[in-house]
Amino acid sequence: MSQARGGHRNLWALTVLCLLRERPMHPYEMQRLIRQRHNDAFLDLKRGSLYHAIERLERAGLIEVVETSREGRRPERTVYRLTEMGEREALDWLRELLAKPVSEPSQFLAAMSFVLHLPADDVLDQLTERVHRLEMGLVALDAIMRTLTPQIGRACLLEADYARAMQQAELAWVRGLIEEIRGGRIAWHPPASHCGGGSPPAEPPKQ
């Protein structure tokens, strides 16, 4: 199991394992369900990685081929299912992901680390644009929740609900940061003195 874990654990693999736990299916059906359930939007999945994930899971002994068939002139379709080891891995992996918080890399976090390289007024412009984009994203998530909740239930949309909560929290934080910068409540040091002291703070942004 440790060898298998080292080679396959990514979001595509998790998606494949969980879909096959519902029933055996071929990759085209997996793609259809991913789009239908909006997993591609919430899990940042790249469609081209699906077949690569399937190959690695099969080599690891976590899934296996049920049958390969062809209908008319259509390409061959290979149906896969979980093995017993794949069943255990899917459930153990889900439990681990739910229970253990992980500090994941974030481009926004990196930008915050070096934000003092930009003038305060420039930062305000960019953060205001981020607020607009976050608001638009929340509108889209709200629309998805309103449309799909009556059809499949809230339990099937918890990833969307979580994404919405995270965006709402980020939106509130960014708005608060904008107000602090505008009000001069954050001293805007030049990058060389970032957290090091010794240089006078820069002028607050223009009102």
C-alpha cells in the first residue's frame, strides 16, 4: 500500500476511485459525471490527466478492467472497477483528508509575502479588482447551489458549499485589508525593511 500511495495520490486519482466506488464505468462516463457534478470547477482538475490517473491506479492494483467493448464506429471503451485494495484506499484516503488539516501552497499567500514591493495605491487597485472577481465567483456558486440543490440535494454539493464559504471569508478579509490600508492603519515599509525595522514607514495611500 505504501508503494501505491507514493505514486498515485492526486485529485484525479481520488475522483476516479470515488466514482468507481459508485459503480464500474468507463472514462467517458467519468468525464460526464465530473462535468455534471461540477467537480472540475471545485477540484481544479485537468481533464487530460484522467487517463494517466487511470493507468497509474491500475498499475497500483487499485482498479482493474471489467471489459472492453466497441459500439459501431465508436472507439473502444474500457470499463473499470475498484479492487478490494482500491476500496480500502479510497475510504482511508478520504478519512485522512477530512481529519488532517494541510497547509497547501497558495499563490495569494505568496503575493501577500511580497506585497510591500508594490506601492500602497497599486495594492489597493489590485485588491479592489480581486474583490470584484470574488463577488462574481460567489454569484456563480450561488447559482449552482440554487439550481442543483433541489435536483441532487445539499449533501452532494458540500464541496460547492465549502468553496462558497471560503470565498466569503476571503472576501471579508480582503475588504477589511483594503479599509486598513486606506485608513493608514498599516505602515507601508519599503521591501528592504520588511519586518526588520530601521526605516520610517512610507506615506499612507492617497485618499
